[in-house]
Amino acid sequence: MTIAPSRVALVTGGASGFGLAIARSLVDTGARVTVLDVNDENLKGAAASLGERALALRADVRSPAAVGDAVAATVDAFGGLDTVVLSAGVIHIKPIEEVTEADWELTLDVNLKGAFLTLQATAPHLRRSGRGRVVAISSDAGKRGFPFTQAYCASKFGLIGLIESFAVEVAGDRVTANCVCPVGCPTTGMGQQVLDWKVRHGDGRSPVEILATAARTNPLGRNATEADIMSPRRRAS
């Protein structure tokens, strides 16, 4: 029996939250992983925790040059690229009357344009591998609207459309592309940002009470964790 070589993955937003959890899971399966992020402190921590099978690079996904350089560095270091995880994301929470053009552009540029640029830069390598895999982290806000998060919802709805289009385009090259749509996860940086906003603008409930209410709305009766989004702990093939 021929054993397939280990996966080579690139994870945007990979130095914290869902991205870091997924990168750790990939490394555990034997994959070699490049994590991209703009937070230098988080990148240092990710590099230390992921070990020698990982490469931690500072790259702004809004920049075609930065993304292209990161992809080239990954291929140079690991000999190819066959897996992409799109996890970079930002959010702002404001009434629409208070949303600035800069707010809107930042959210759409990171969450949607960044995904497009990453797919564009990695597509040739995914096709060439003959076993390309793309997983994009969308959101339940990519399926239904929530108040005060207009740009975030628009970007996550758009991400689903982008991935569906890309999946059809590359299917003939044995590349698959899918979205996962997690609910809010209070242990990520974004989840904490949302929780802080609810505390400041809510009805006086404590963070514990707010999280308990959120947990009751989920079928499992608890809030999501990073582990819910991680790939199974088995050897990647």
C-alpha cells in the first residue's frame, strides 16, 4: 500500500482562535503548516506552540504581494501546497448610522477580499497537487442576518458564494472547497469582542448569564469551542 505524503497547509488568521486550533490539529496529523497573521505577538506564540513542522509568517491578507510572498515561501519551505484554511476575519458591532466607510472596507477587505486573494494565489498549487482541499470559516452570520453587524454578515454571506463558485471551478482538478459556519465561540478573540459588546450594551446581565442564555439556544446545550471546528485527529491524506 502506498502511503500518501503529509499534507502541506496554509492557514490565514492562523495565530489565534479557530485558525490556531486548526493549525495545531493539522500538525498533530503530520502536516506541515504555514500560519499567516498580522499580530506579531500571536505569531511568536503560534510558532513556539506549533514547533518545527510550522512556519509562522506576518502577512496582511488584503495585500496581493504579501499573500503571494507567503505562498511562495510555503512552497519553497515544504515543497508544495495542497491545503488552505481561510480563517482570517474581523468584526465591528455598530448601528448602521455609525458605521464608517473605513469600518465597512476593513471588514469586507479582510473577510472577503482576503479570501479571494488567498484562493487566487494558491489555486495553481492546489490544482497541481491533485488532492487540493480548501476550508473557509464562514459563520452562522453567513446564513442569516444579525443586528449591528452589517458588514460582517455581508462578508460571510459573500464568502459562502465565493467558495461555492471556486468549488465548481476547480472540481475537475480534484480540488474540493467547503465552508463551515460556526456559531459564536466565546473563547476566541472575536467571541470575546462580541461578549464585551453585549455586556456594555445589554440589560445588566453578567457575562456568565449572557453565555448561559446563548448556550441554551444551541442544540448541544453549550457554547461552541475551537475544538468543535478542528479537523479529526487522524493522519491527513
